[in-house]
Amino acid sequence: MRFRSILAAAGAAVTLAATPALATDIGIIAFQMSSDTHARVANAAEAAAEELGWSVTLLNSAGAMPQHAAQIENLIQAGVDGIIIAMGKPVETDAQLAAAKEAGIPVITVASGGSQQTLFDVQANEYQVGAQMALYLLGELGYEGTILQERFEGNVATRIRGRILDAVLAENQAVETAGTHAMARTASWREDVRSGMEALLLQNQGNVNGIWASFDGQAFIIDDILAQQGLSKGDVVLVSADGGPEAYERIADPTSLLSATVRVPFEEMGEIAVDSMKRILDGEEASAITSGPYFLVDAVLVTENNVAEYLSE
């Protein structure tokens, strides 16, 4: 009897050892993959998760709020181990995020803003980004002149950048804003930016020293408009933020009018989200990873003086 018990125990041990460990399943949602920055975060997070051997469901909300909310709900129903959201809308999806929290599914967001329902948001210090943009622009203008603004209020990062610009302009009143266009959150945002800025440039022809754009995608459109109008680099100071290969190439290109961008490390932010998720799933507390609702990363001003360092990215 004793011998049979030993054999039975040994057989059970072999069976357990042969049973593979349950795979880690995570969902990654990008709010709008047609946006370069959303795609950079989501793709970097996917690559980092797959490198860990995780099973990944990558979803694109295509900029539609109903679809975004439904995708969070679908991941909860699928019973994923964790959810990472790039450029999400935590206020609008509070009910869905609360449901994930209730289900015990950790949620980490990237460049989305804080929420009581999520662990924390990985984001650049957008107050730092906004300050670097504004102070570079005013410095190049000698703290006097006339500017145009291309804004976007539908994203927390670009909204903060605009608020910091307002604060800087309030303290430097020799720089005046001749006109402002606010980009709408639509699938045709590029056409919206083009028509809005073309109208402002026409209204203020010959009276524009600088242009502030809330993100690089807007700046690329404005850059093309200025070039089509026959302007050359230095005729107008054009500054934006986000960074990436196209921005760096334009800054280095003598035919482009883009003067500077602030580099936000989007790929690194996606990787941080995955590394943090692993630590959470391994039993670590969120408070041991970062204090408060944000995991902040630094951003770097890129101009013609240092752009060569980033051209190979």
C-alpha cells in the first residue's frame, strides 16, 4: 500500500509538471491608430508584451467613442489579465473602467490622463513640454512679434500644452496672437487644419512671425502650406511637439520651415506600461512603481542644433 501511494504521488507530480502554465493575456487598445503617436505607443507595447511571451489582443477604436467603450467591455468579458490603453478617454469611459476594476483587471493608460478606476497613466510631463515649446518660440522671436496658434482641446496632452502657452503669453505681452484655430476631433482633421490655417494666414498675410502647433501632425500640414506659399526656413518660426522621424527630417531639411519639436518618448512609454503591468501581475503594488496617478517621463527639445542625434531613430 505504501509503495502504491508513493507511485500515485509521483504520477501526480509528473502530471502537474507536464501541465503548461497559463499564458498571460492582455488587451491593448489604441484610441486612433491612424494617429502616428497612438500607433507608436500601441505597437511598442505589443512588441514588449510578446517578447515576454504574453498573448496580446491589439484593438483600434478608430477614434470612435462607442467603439472604444465597447472594446473595453469586450476585453473584460474575455477575462484578460490586464488592459493597456493608449490615448484613451478615461472620463468618457469611467463606467467601463470601473467595471474592469470591479473584475480585478488592472488597467494602465498611456497619455490619457488620470482616473480613479485605473492604476496610473504613463505620460510625458506635458507641463514641461508646453514650457519648452512656448519658451523656444518666444526666444526665437526675441520675445516680441505676432503668432498664430493651431490648437487641439480634445486630448489632455495638447490641451495642457496650450494652457502653458497661455500662461507664458500672459507674462510676455509683447508677443500677440493674431489668430487661433482649434482643430475638431474628426476623421478629416488634416483637412480641418489645412483650411483653418490657410484662412488665418490669408487674414494675416505678411504679419506672422511665428506659429505654434499643438502636435507635429498639425505642424507638417502648416509646413507644407508655408512652403507652397514660397516661404523659406527662418521666415516664420514654426514649433510643435511629439517627435519622430518625419519631424526630425523636416527640422534638418533646409527647405522645411519646421524649427523645433519636443521629443516625447512614445515607444518608451508603451514599454514602461508593459513592464509596469508585469510587475503588477507579479504581485507588486502600483504605489511601489510610481507615487500618485502619473508615471512621468521627460521630454527633450529638438532643434537644428541637436537633431542629428535623433535622425537615426
